[in-house]
Amino acid sequence: MKKSLTFSLLASAAVLMAACVPSPSDFETTPVQVSTSKGVVTCQLYRLDRVDWDRAIDFPATKMTVPEADQICRDEGLRIKNS
């Protein structure tokens, strides 16, 4: 009985904690397009004071890799943050 009560309390606490964790989608801005020499990259930017979640949602896949496109978006986020 004591173990099941402890488990129930821990499970309830975990659920409550998970509900408090923000999701990147809570901070989405309007997507922006960045022109590069390899083509246009569409970026999903999130918080304007951080670039941790910024990523590419569309890019010329035959001309660049996902990490390249994501870096372009993080750079654009930094440019906006610093302007």
C-alpha cells in the first residue's frame, strides 16, 4: 500500500512537471526566408532573445545539408537578435 501511494504521488508530480515545460511551438514566430547563394532557406525562428531552437523548415536539399540550412537559420536569428 505504501509503495503504491508513493508511486502515485511521484507519477502525479511527473505529470505536473511535464505540463510546465515549454514547447518550442509556444514561441514560434512567423517563418522568414533567407536568400543564400545556394537558394532560399525558410527558417522557423522561435524566441527573439535566443537561437537554440531556430531551424530550417524548407531549403534546397540538393544544394545544402540540414546542418547547413539550420546554421543559416541560427545566424539569421542572431542577426535579428543583435539588430
